[in-house]
Amino acid sequence: MSQTENSTSTRLNARKVAGQSIMIRMPGTSLDADTAAFLRDNHIRAVCLFRQNMVDAQQLSKFTADLRAVMGPDALIGIDQEGGAVVRATWVPQPPAAMSLGASNDAALCREVGAAVARAVRSLGFNWNFAPVLDLNNNVDNPVISERSFGADPDKATALALAWMEGSLSEGVACCVKHFPGHGDTNVDSHRDLPTVDKSRAELDALELSPFRQAAGNAPAVMSAHIIYPALDPDYPATMSKKILTGILRDEWNYQGVVITDGMDMHAIAGHYGVGNAAVIALAAGADMVMALGTRETQKETLDALTAAIEAGTIDQAGLEQRLARVAALARKYPCTPLPYQTEAADQALMVRAWSRGLTSYKGAVAPAPGSKVRLVTSANVVSDGVSEAGIPAAKVAAMLARVYDVDTVTFEKMDDFDWKTLLDDGRYVILASTIRLRYSERVRASWKPDLHLVLWNPFQSLDIQAPALITYGFSGPALEAAAAWFSGKLQAQGVLPVQSFQDMTAS
């Protein structure tokens, strides 16, 4: 072989390794010829689909089948089907948010839900679900985790999350616990900036690290967090830290599964380090796969940077072979082979039961008598926080209440522009329905005075409004059914919010 041919072969091998080391986002709702060629030419075997890629079961099943045909038998097709507000396929039975399951504190129920989620997504062609969340929500100002966490107690939350994971694995869908070493005690969203958790190693061991250490023996995959932990590594966020990914996860805990980064397009990484440079550092630090979820341009930038680093030997060959072997082993253990969805009706009934079990009363909330005249005050917009992709329109909340009451609806566009004093003083019972994730401002906290607060997303909004509250932890169809049953007197709210700051105050 000539020197030129050898150089070309090396570049092809390097590009193949680079392609097999990333997961990308797909455009559109079908696999077009250009995207298929990009996948083939760059040897990509892992994609993650989002709600923008989904129309219905028929379309999505065709899409994933086409992806498998191009990417081969070791394809990994991922989805964020956590539950609550973070679900991508919305027509299958909708699972409760993690904190709703935490409020019911039933490991057997968590296992049932995890298995049902897996059956649904596997029928659509997925073999990797980026769930469950192992973050402990011990910061009520956290803007991105909130109800996605099973709770604040490391042992209780971990037991529930691992039961959920066990259910998923039993149905042949790989899980990925996240966000290591822990995103719960932050007040910054890493989608928007680079958070810091400034705790000692002892403090991290007692809380944040505990769930991941307990999961290290059987979690197929771990997702890293874009957060700096100065006590662990003052220089790099966990996603790019050899001290954390290799030193703690691999060397201390002997973790043998796949390590994948969170999306490298998130501002915490892309805005501070650049996607290509960060991807190289992440793989060198110990990640097995990089989530290159940006545009085609940033995906190419990532591939080019990894290819150059592999050719230059920046990432050692033995380490790369181990990484590729771990990813291949994951794909082979959880093959991308769809099964017919034969339990949809039973799984739908399960989700209704599970959402109902988590329903939580705060400050002794009592529903007005059926037939009462009520005034619903809520946001007019369907507000997304980026992670969830969509919220709930005011009309849906009004329709749920109208099954029980005579409802007059008042909507606002921006909470801080709405004057509570403009509400008619006509004797109607006022229900504020919170359908956004954001916590309320000081102005709102001081002036809004509903008779009852219906919390349909972030449970910590209950701390902002001085009124009794019904906490659902989400706004899916089964969550609304549970709320309707409570309003009509057919269901008691028996959940206990699994966060210490609430426990003494949360009693029905």
C-alpha cells in the first residue's frame, strides 16, 4: 500500500470511529436521501428523535425502520420519554412525572410504569430511552429538573428510579440515568448557561453522587451533566472532566456501561468551549459517545474535530476501541427490533391509576362543591421550557373544570403584566391554574390571591402563591383526569411531595 493510500485508509478509519462516537438529531419526519447519505457516509449509528420528528405511530414506525435500514443492526435510536412534561411521543399512554411517582412512594408501581413506557417506545422502533432522572431535587429554585426528579432523599428516590429502570430493561429497552454527577441543586439551566455546584466531596457523596453510585452496578448507560463541581474538578464541567468521568465513575466505582454526554449544543458547552473542541475533550475524558444534537453544520464540525483528534492520537487507540465496544455491546443487548404494542389499553389504565396515586394536597386544599361558579385564571399560551417542547392550552384546563363547574375563564399573556385587582368581585370561587414551569415573580407572590391553586407543572410554584393547592406534577390527559376526579369528589389526594421543605406543610 502506498503512503497516499495508507493516509486515505487512516482518514477513513478515523472518520468511521468519529461517526460511531456521536449521536445526532434528525431533521423532518421522514428519512430523505440527503440525510440517509450523511448517515452512511459518516458511519453514524445513533440518533435521537424529538417531537418535531413525530406525527403518529404509522409515520414514526416507518421513520425508525428506515433509520435502522441505513444505520445497520447495531443502530441506537433514542428518545426522551421520561414522563410528565418530558415526553416526545404524545399519543401513547402518558407516564407520570418522576415526582408524581415519588409522591406515591411505591416501587412496584414505578416498575410497572417503566415497563409500560418501554413497551410503547419499543413498538415505535426505539431501543434507548434517556430516563430515568437520578437528580435529587434539593433546590426549590431549580429551573429545569423540578418534577423530573423522584425526590430529595437519595435512598428513597434511587429505589424508585431503579425500579422504573428495571421495568424498562425487562421489556428490552435500554435506559440512561442522568445527569451525572447531579443537576438537582442548581438554579441555572445548563441549556442556557454553565451552572456550578460548589459543594465539598463529602456533601456530594451524601446527596448528588449517591444515586449514581447505587446505579453504577446495573445502569446500561449514564448521561453526563454540563455542570462544574469545583470540589471534583475546578477546570472542566463533568461532561469534559477526566477526573469525574474516568476518575470517579470508571476507576472508583468500576462502572462498565456506556457514558454519553448531554446535548453538546446546549449553551453551557457550545457557548463556552465550542462544539468540536468540547467533543474531543469529552471523549478524551472518558465519554463513550457525544450527543451532537445541533444543526448539520455543528454535526460536521464535531465530526471534523473528532476525526482530526483521532488521526493525531489525541485520544488513545486502546481507549477508543474500548468505547466502541461498550456502545456496540449496548446495541446488541438491546436490539432495535420493534414488537407489536398489544397492551395499550391496559397501559393506559395503568397511567391513569399511577397519576391518581401521586395527586397531592397542599395546605389542606378542598375542592368547591360540584356545580359551583368558579373563575379560572391561567396563562393563555402553551409555554415550552425547551426540554418539554410544549405546555397545555388554557382551553384544556377550562374544559376539565367545566365538567364539574360553571366556569368563567380569564387568561393572561405575561404574568407580570396581569393585575389581579381587575378580576370581577362577583362571588365566583377563583382557581389559579399554573401551566408554566417558571416560578412566580415577587410582584405576583405579593398580589395574587386565588381561593385555590391548581399546580399543573412545577410543584414548587405552590410556595409562591399563598393559597391551598392541588399538585398534579403534570398536565397530560391522565393527570387532568385525576384532577377532575378530585374536583368531583371521586378521588382523594393521597400523595406526599417527596421534598423535605414541603413535608411538614403538605397534608390533605
